[in-house]
Amino acid sequence: MNQSFNSLTEELRSVAQELLREGKVNMFIGFGQGTLTARTTPLFISKPDAAAALTWSPFCSNNLAGYLLDYRETNETIGVLVKGCDSRSIIRLLQDNQFPRSRLVVIGIPCAGLLDSEKVTLELGPQTEIGDVTDEDDNFLVSTTTGQHRFAKKDYLLPKCLECIDSNPVICDHFTGKKINIGEVNERFVEIKSLEALSPQERSRYWDGYFQNCLRCYACRNVCPACNCRECIFDQAGPDWVSKRNNLSENTAFQIIRALHVAGRCVDCGECDRVCPVNIPLRHLNQKVLKDIDELFDAPMPGTDLEQQPVLGHYCADDPDEFK
Amino acid sequence: MEPERISLSWISGSEGAKFSQTVTEITEKINSLGPNKKMRDNQ
């Protein structure tokens, strides 16, 4: 396919500029260049000329759909850039009436996977500046100030991207670039199956090792588009369901409650996992829930279809399970 | 946590005997397991 990311960036900039100039959106949320190698940052622009600062590359990892929640109470029309995985968040937010469709313009972009910026930075060194990136199917060819580097997707993509099911957005008003087909992807839930095969004691040891490090910084909650309660249980002074003490018991309760609170709303965008400062594999918790949804409800990944009722958000009289 | 400590039963408002029996069974099981060590750091 050999699609150049610079050409997609150009197309994206003109789409954003046009939307802002014509007043179809008051604000456009996209990506801008970060200050470090292989990093991008969310960019909020409200003037057409500022669209020149937008960028698109395999380092645009943030799920920007979550920022819509910050504009729930405004009258602004928001344009938001989404990859396939992020677009599932858009659908779930619309299904839950968390944001009005009339104030939303979705700009979709095809994504052949995101490069792990930490791994790439280790390889390139922190001083290297990254230029254009070309998708060569099995590799990304990255032009830098120190020459061209090839990164094999199987070694350098984020884990979630190796199991990608939506390389093209599932909902969008403007599509940037051309639809892509990334071909075969890895089997889903392989790690979850091996965790399920452990004894309760072994599984407890696995999670205790991570949860004892939890800082209770709530970065996982704050970044999560599915975490959209107006008042969060973890902020309430009472009742004291979970104390604010930082110890293994309370940290474990916090993480389990959070995973179950977003059950049916989590679309596996992997943002919690990405932002965790102590590297707790939070996707494993959410993926266990997603695996159960897949097996127990025989339902697709949440956020895949706007018309399909959310698994935990509807009732049907011909439910196959009886009241026992 | 030991899986035996967790139980889920569907009991309707009209099934008093079933409720009583279920609670008795769970209480006996928990007593035989002894005190829970996990998730008790606050105590």
C-alpha cells in the first residue's frame, strides 16, 4: 500500500481547515507534534490557520474521543479525529447519550497500527527527529535526521494493534485517505486464556505483584472515554466503598470495581494500559471482560455497531437464560 | 480470593425457604474456610 503519512497529514490539515473556515465545527481535536522523539500530543484548534500544526503518524496513540466529555455542557460543535479503535468509543458515547450527534463531526483515518514509541525511542535515541513515515505492509519505514530506519510491525507495534479488528473507523463523517486492509491479525485473548488457566493462588500472585505498585493516581480513570459518570465512586466521601488508603486490598478493590464499571462500555482502546505510570497490564483486566462478553453474550466488540443495543444496556423477553 | 467464598444465587421474593437454606449453606461453607486473609489490609 505504501501510503505516506505526510500525504495523509496534508489531507487531514485541509479537511480540518475547511471545517473550521466554513464554521461546521467550532473546535477540531487532532494530534500535534510532541516535544520528544516518537511522541505526539492532543491538539485543540479553533482557528483555520492553526490546522497547519496538525500531524498524523504511527505515534498518534491517544484516543481523542474521551475529550468530547469535556465539551458535554457547552454549545460547541466539535470535530474529532479517530482511528478505528477510537471510533468504537464514539459509538458507545452516542449510544449512552453522552454527547449529542448534532454537535459532533467525526473525522476518520485508516490506521495500520501504532508503533510503540518507547521501543522506537530506545532504538533511535532521544535526540533524533522523525520526518515522514511510509507504510510498507510488514514494516514502517521511518525517515529521521540519522537516516532511514525500518521497524517490523510484528516487533514494534503496540500489543493492541497486533490484534486490531478495526483498521478503518466504524463511524465517521469525513474519511481521510483510503480504506485499508491490514490482513491477518493475531488471535485475540491469547494472554487472557493463559491467565484463566492459572490456579486462583497463582493468578492472585500475578495481580498482587502489579496492584501493590498502584499509585491510585487515577490516570486510567481520567483518560478513559468509558469512565463518564458525573460523580465517580472513587471521589465520593461516603459511603466508604473503597477507602483512599494505598494498600494492596484497596488498590485491588479499586481496579476490579473500575474494570466492572466500564464492562460493556470498554472498547479496548488500551488507553488505561498506555498511561499507567507503573505499567499495570490493565488491558488484561478489560480483555477478560471483553472475552466474557464475546462468549457469554455472543455479542461483538462494544462500539462496533451503532444500531446494536449495548450488552448490559438492554432487556429482551426471549433471553436464553431463565430466572433460576 | 478462594472461589468458594463467592456465591451467586437467584432467589425471588416469594422463595423464603430457598433464601434461608442458601444462607445457611453459605454460612457453613464460610465457617469451614476460616477467616479471609485477602483484601483485609484496612483491618
